[in-house]
Amino acid sequence: MSEQPLIRARGLVKRFGDFTAVDGIDLEVAPGEAFGFLGPNGAGKSSTMRMIGCVSMPTSGELRILGMDPARDGARIRGRLGVCPQLDNLDPDLSVRENLTTYARYFGMSRARARARAEELLDFVQLRDRAASRVEPLSGGMKRRLTIARAMVNDPDLVLLDEPTTGLDPQARHLLWERLFRLRQRGTTLVLTTHYMDEAEQLCDRLVVMDGGRIVAEGSPRSLIGTYCTPEVVELRFPDGVDPAGGLEGIGRVDPLPDRVLLYTGDGDAAVAEVHRRGLVPSSVLVRRSSLEDVFLKLTGRTLVD
Amino acid sequence: MVSAVLAARVSPARVGAVVGRNVGALRSGPAYWLVLASGFFEPVLYLLSIGVGVGALVGELRLADGRVVEYAVFVAPAMLAVSAMSGALSETTFNFFFKMKYAKTFEAILATPVRPLEVALGELAWAMTRSAVYTGAFLVVMVAMGLTRVGWALAVFPAALLVGLAFGAVGMAVSTLMRGWQDFDLVTTGQFALFLFSGTFSPVGDYPPVLRVVVEATPLFHSVELVRGLAAGLPGWGLLGHAGYLLAMTAAGLWVAARRLERALCR
Ligand SMILES: Nc1ncnc2c1ncn2[C@@H]1O[C@H](COP(=O)(O)OP(=O)(O)OP(=O)(O)O)[C@@H](O)[C@H]1O
Ligand SMILES: [Mg+2]
């Protein structure tokens, strides 16, 4: 990497009492990159995001954001960040528009500039018709959009999004993806956490999988699939009472789940043919390209959304 | 030295933005205005019922300089100090605690360049504004009732601001230590005890010696003495001591509040 990284962490640790939430991770995020954190509940994603956001001090290790030290230049760094926390913390005493203008003022923007910026952002997240409403009656998706708009108010160099689309309906998610995609095109660096594999594949150039406070894998979505998975996956379901596990040996890597069996293989159709040749009769068969979900399952032994 | 450190770190614009947030919240509905109004009337009602009503039974009272005055003249400055105290406290206890613990207002603010001390200063400035509105209105009542002169009222006003500042800062510090709403019962009780026993309704000189020592250590006593001295037109060097006490209280309250905010929200 020739350019100076926007985020650089070495041996980053966060402890709460004697509990270690982040256990010595190394990171580098380049300008313009879209970087993702995946990991099961409690993996340490939010704890890491909060350290990057300079609201939580690392217990040990080295952290540089935008080339600066959070311990010394926290306020200056935060001035160039946009943060969308995991849980919305919009201001319940203010209207939708005031939530944006008031937030802009915390960044030292003039009143006129704050107002203009709020109007742009209301359009950007399609909340113009609710501008005068208070926050409380908004739907979950609208609140999320407002939180993301608020994170853009200072035209940040680096945007941190902690589970930006959790709890949104598919339409709202696609709207947000599209907005985030536009930000990326404008050169804004994005760092996000997600439990959605499709989101990670859509939005991230590069990602890390965290588990138990450590990074267990790193790479582009494609390369992770290439490294940890076969190109295709066969999902087999068997009638109740049939245990086919032994009969599948040798066809590919077998991963028995409570409700189905996964077969990892280079050629799905050939594998299905072999299953039938052995006289096994699954009640349903699905051949698909392998996804990040499979990588995740392999690495953490857990499905993402449980 | 301390002020140099403060000047380097505190941005007036960011403190102003925190105050601005509260101004914006004022538009949020009539509930807030009702609370605001009731806070003003409370001390006025005490002044009328006790100062004037009980005053008719008590008759007259001898002040420190030997002057003899009506009982209401004695009680009014104390009620002014109480009004400055409760104005600041209602903002920095209940409202502050709610913003810190439930509305996550400060959590959101601290993700921006605004620092914990700037949040504390902004909240304090806002509490002072409320306190100033109460004391300003109360002084008008006092002048109208002939309980002080206009000239001395102008001198009392900044002293009342200082009272609001000191109680606001300490109220904020206390709020950061609260575990839940039930702890506020203690605050309310403490506030009421101060209200009764700070030389408010009778001269501290008449208290039993032990109680007197205790009372002279508490903040409302110093507030009442400061305000009463000026309202009665009796400035003296002693008043500086009371002002110093209130200034120290302000600094300590601010320091604790900022530190505790950081501890609670920037883990
Ligand atoms: N302030 C805190 N005090 C004590 N423990 C904490 C604190 N914040 C986080 N933890 C613990 O640290 C661990 C990691 O939490 P974190 O929020 O970083 O996980 P996460 O990966 O974001 O999980 P999720 O997917 O559920 O959001 C959890 O076990 C959590 O209980
Ligand atoms: Mg999280």
C-alpha cells in the first residue's frame, strides 16, 4: 500500500474488566476502500468500531486513524468521521430536520451551512416529507436512514456503519445499499459491520471475519470463498428418521446441519448424480454457488443470523 | 495554568451547539413550558405564604447591622437563592439524567468533536439560563413588593447567577453518580432539607451551635448569605468568602461531571 492507510491497528486490544472483547487485531484500511467486519454476536465488532470512532480508548496496542492518535487528537479525528452506531441514538426532543441541523452544529458548521446540508440529506435518504415530524413516530427503517443521513452531515472522509441495515425490510435495505454505493463512488471510505452475507458481498471490497475477539480470516469476498470453500454447494434434505451421513462419504466435504446436509464440491450436478447412484433419496436437492455464508459457517461453526 | 489548559481545549462554538440543542428542544411541546412555569411560582408562593403570612405573626427582625426589618424582607432574598438553586437543579438533575441515561443524547454528541467537558459546560450554561429567568422574574416581584431597591436588585442578579452556576454544576455531578430514578428521592430530600435549614426562615444565629456549624458548611447557606447581604444593601468583605465557596463548588462539580460523563459513555 503506497498511500497512507486511513485506519491502521496493530495488536489492538479492548478489555472490559477481565473480559477481553477484542484480542489483539491488526487492520489496515486504505482510502476509498469499503471494508467489512463479519462475525457472530459478541465477536467484538462493535467494540472495534467504537475504538475506530474514538469514543472508546484501546486497552493496549497501536491505533492510528487518518494518521492521528485517538488518545491525543480524538476530537480532530471525530470531526472527519461519520458514525452510524448499532443502536439509533437520534434526539427524541427534536424534529427530523433539527436532528440534522443540530448535529451539524456539533461539528462547528455555521447555521446556514447546517440548514443547507440538512436539506440535501433529507433528499438523499428520502425523508423530505417527514422533515417536520418528531423522531419517535418514524418507522425503524426511517430512523435508520435518518441516523445514516446524520452520519453524513459533516461530509466525512471515513464513515463507520455498525449494522446499518439490521431490521430493515428488503426495499429499505436496497435503498440504503444504493446510497452507500454512491458514497463509495464519490471516494468516501466505508467501514461497516453486518450479519448479512449478501450485504458484505455487495458493498465490501475487503472484509475480515471476527470470532472471539480475533480476526480469523481476511480477504475480498471472492478470495475468501476461493480459500475456504469449494465453488459449489449442494443442500440436501432427507425425510425424518433417515441419517445419510455415512452414505455421503467421499462425495465432497460433508457438513451436517440440524435441518439439512451441506455438500461442498467443485461440481454440484456430478455430486447429486453420485448421491442418487448410491441409492440415497433426499426429499429435496438444491445446487447453488457457494457464498460467504458458507465461509462463515466453516470458520465460526455458526450461521450468521441465528 | 488551569485556564490555559481550558482555553486550549474548550471550543465556545461547540459549547454553544450543546446549548443550541436545548433551545431546539424547547419547541418540543407545552409540557416543558408548564414545568418551567411551576418552577417559578413555587418560591413566590413561599414568599407570600410564609414571608407575608407568617410574617404578620412574627413581626419584625433585627439584621446583622442592627437594622430592624419586616420578616418578608428577611425571607425574600432566601427565596431568591432557593429559586436560583431549584431552577439550575431541575435542569441538571432530572433532565440531564434523562439525556444521559435514556435518550442517549450525550452518547450521540460525544461521537462528534464535542468533548465531555464541553457537554458539561453547555448543559451548565443552559441550566444557568433557566435559573436566570427565574431569578430575574423573582427580583421584579421583590422590587414590586418593596422588598429591595432597584439598584441593589441589579447587584443581586449576578450573585443569583453564581448560585445557579454552583448548584447546576454540583447537580450535574450528582446526576452522573445516580444509579436510577429512585436515587433522586435522596436528592429531593436533600434539597428540601437545605431549603428549610439554611438560614432561610430564621437567622442562623438562633440555631443550636451544633446545627449552626453543620449549616454553615452547606451551599445554600452561603448562597442565602450572599444574596441577602446584597439585597439588604450591606456589601462586605465577608460576601467574598461566600462567593469563593460557590466558585469552588462550580469548579468541583464541573470537573466531576466531565470525568464521570467520559467514564460512563466512552468505555
Ligand atoms: N461496555 C461494555 N462493558 C462490558 N462488556 C462489554 C461492553 N461492550 C461490549 N462488551 C462485551 O464485549 C463482547 C463483544 O461485544 P461487541 O458489542 O463488540 O460484539 P459484536 O461483535 O458487535 O456483537 P453483535 O453482533 O451482537 O453486535 C461481548 O461479549 C460484550 O458483552
Ligand atoms: Mg455489535
